[in-house]
Amino acid sequence: MDIYAANAEPVIIGVRQRVLVPTGIALALPQDCEAQIRPRSGLALNHGLTLLNSPGTIDSDYRGEIKLIVINLGDKEYTLLRGERIAQMIFTRVIKPELIEVESLGNTERGSGGFGHTGI
């Protein structure tokens, strides 16, 4: 679902500046759900705007207004207007596994190889 800016006045976001943008939205999610906030690709491509802490997580026990940390990574300032689509929100189920402490983990072909160790 699209998320819209709910700022009272236009907000000028300078180059490499970050601002906290209100959305006017608060949620009451079921305990087994979360909402994730993601940037919009068009704003990123065309203006260099994206979200910090992305994807952002809205936990089921949070009841405050959702606010977004918007950063301008573009090469010129951007004026954010009220009602502008600035993010997307998805809803997903949360699995809460029981964690068990062990002395060692079983082996796999990949092992502990990370960052680039999954093949060519």
C-alpha cells in the first residue's frame, strides 16, 4: 500500500540531509503480524530520495504515528509536499521460533562462507 507524506507545510530536503516525515498513520496489528516500510523506486531513481532504516519494521505492539526517515542522496534539494507518495507498506506474518543454544551447528556444503561464497 502506498504511504503519503502528512507534513503540514512543504519540507525542503537538502542534499545529504535527512528529515523525519509524518504519515498520519497509526496501526493496531495482530500479534503475529508486522508492517514493513520500503522506499519508492521512482523517488530513488529520479530524485535520489530513499528511506534510512529500510525496510523499517512496525511491530504489533507499536501504537504511535508512523514516521519515516527520508534522506536525499541526490545532487539537488527536493521539496516534499503534503500528500506526496513517499513509501510503500507491506504486511507479513512473523514467525517467533524457540531458540535453543547449542555447542555447534551441523555442516553444510557452504559452511560459514558469506559475501560472494554462494557461487559465480
